[in-house]
Amino acid sequence: MGILDFIKKQFIDIIQWTEEGDEVLVWRFPMRDFEIQQGAQLTVRETQAALFVHQGQTADLFGPGQHTIKTQNIPILTDLQHWDKMFESPFKSDVYFFSTRLRLNQKWGTSNPITIRDKEFGAVRLRTFGIYAYKISDPKAFFTKVSGTREAYTVSDMEGQLRNTIVAVLTDHFAESGIPFLDMAANQVELSRAVGEKMKGSFGEFGLSLESFVVQNVSLPEELQKRLDERIGMGVVGDMGRYTQFQTAQAIPIAAAAEGGVAGAGAGLGAGIAMGQAMGQALGQAAQAATGAGSAAASPAAAAVACIKCSKAIPAGTKFCPECGAAQALSCPKCNAKLAKPSKFCPECGTVLGG
């Protein structure tokens, strides 16, 4: 090497990074044609780390402090450079600075609903979101598995990967735990703790430390949330049978309208009567259980039927009409066939009855 070539070389005697803003996680010191000389000063500030990389291989890592570059404090680089004792001439190496500050208030959320199977509601599509905080805890692992040799790596570059990791772990937790949705939504602190513990291992693989994880909201689709509100409003949260009856009763007008005309209305009316009776019995029994009253006033009203002779309304099961005195159970005196109403002739044997 000629003297002019040596003079043209530019040597670095101060290596440092002054962070500007909160976005950058990793920054590569601009070497270009520079070389590091013996005795150069490496300044690593608090919440920083500096990593020497030789031809793509990670070498010596420095924490906060003022470091003088010499053979004794760069043993890995010395081995990679094949220096026998110490380096006497300047050398080339990449230096990467890492911001190890805590990254607070990082937002996460499910871009698409997570489908889980709930014991009470069946298949449920959940949406959830929250915040988390992390920091770089292992710069070498982060460099090797995430950032690589690019000039800079930012929080935004990392955001998508971490969000996907969170959703994957969250989905697995929902599937494994089997916790009912109502309990899950009511105890978000415990949910945050459980999922956060499972998440630490996944973050650690990237050289990151998950410092906090918070589930702020677990919500249902609007339609299912409306049904849940109706169910809670009925006060029968523990009885899915009555909730199903309620939903069926609500669907009757819609079904009748869809059928159209008198036939649809008749079908809706028949279904409504049957459902009304079932609902009346269920709610009547629930009221008796709640109040402890077994009186007839708390029971559903007895069904009424028409007298077979005068057509007056009489209680079901009455043997004789209280209005006209007619017997309600008729039979043919010859063949004993039961008659639905007074008739002139027996429909079974033809005997004249004179009805």
C-alpha cells in the first residue's frame, strides 16, 4: 500500500448513536469507506446496546458506557479477524446500535373475528383488542432472526409480526381453555395475565421481552350481542331452553310474513298459540319457584272449550255444561261409539239418536 493510499483512507475514532424519536429499534453506523482505528471510542448510551458484526457474523456486544476499542475488549472480533495478539492497523467492521428502551402503548387487535365454541352459545365469533409493551432483551437474537443487515429497523416494521403472534397465541388459548364467553368478558384481568404468560416465549424467540399485555375489550358481533342483551333482560341467563322459546316466538311474525297470505298467517297463529302456552307454563313455573307460592293465582289459566250443545265457553274437562246442563261426553247407546257433538244418527252403526 502506497503512502497516498494510506492518506486517502478515513479513520473513525468516535462511534456513537444519538437517537431521534421513538420509531427506530436498530440503526447501522454509516461506515462507507471508513475504518476503525486502535483506541477508537465507542459511546453506548443508557437503553442502548452496540453489536460488532464481521462479514455477517455477530461478534462482540457492548452495553451502556464509554468503551475504548482494543484487542482485550473485542475477543470475538479478534478471533474472526485472525489477529494473533492485537490489531495494529485500522480494520473494517459493521456496528449496529439497538434501542433497548421500553416500547409502551403498542396497540393490537383482531383484524378478523376469532371463532370459538362456547358451551352456551355454540359457535361464537369474537373480536378483541388491547395494548402491550416490549423491549429488545437479546440484541444478537434480534439481529439474527429479525432485523438482519438492513440500515435501520423500526417499530412499524415489527408491528405486523407481533400482532400476528398475539392473535395466534390468543386463538390457541381460547380453544384450550374452554372458558365460557360470559366469564371471559367479565374477567379481562385474568385473561390478560394468562395470555401474557403464554406470549412471553414467542416474544423471546425474537430476542424481545414482553413487559406487559392487556386485553381491553372482548366483544361479540352486533347481532349476537343483541341476543345476549335480550337474554339477560329476560333474567334467565342460566336457562337456554326458555331463551330458545323466546327466540322462536319472536320469529313467528317473520315466518308468517315470509309465507304470505291467509295460509301464512294461520300457520303463524297456530305456532304462536302453541308457543304462547309453552312460554306461559315455563314462566308461570319460574314465578312459583321464585316466590315460593303454589297458589292457583300464580299458575297459568286453565284452557277453555266450547259446550258441544250451546257453544258457551266452559272450563276444559267439565262433564256437564253449567249453562245448559248438557253432558259433554256423549256415546251411542247401541255401539258405545264416542260422539263429538249431539247427532241425529250414530256415525258408526247408524242408530237413530234424535239429536
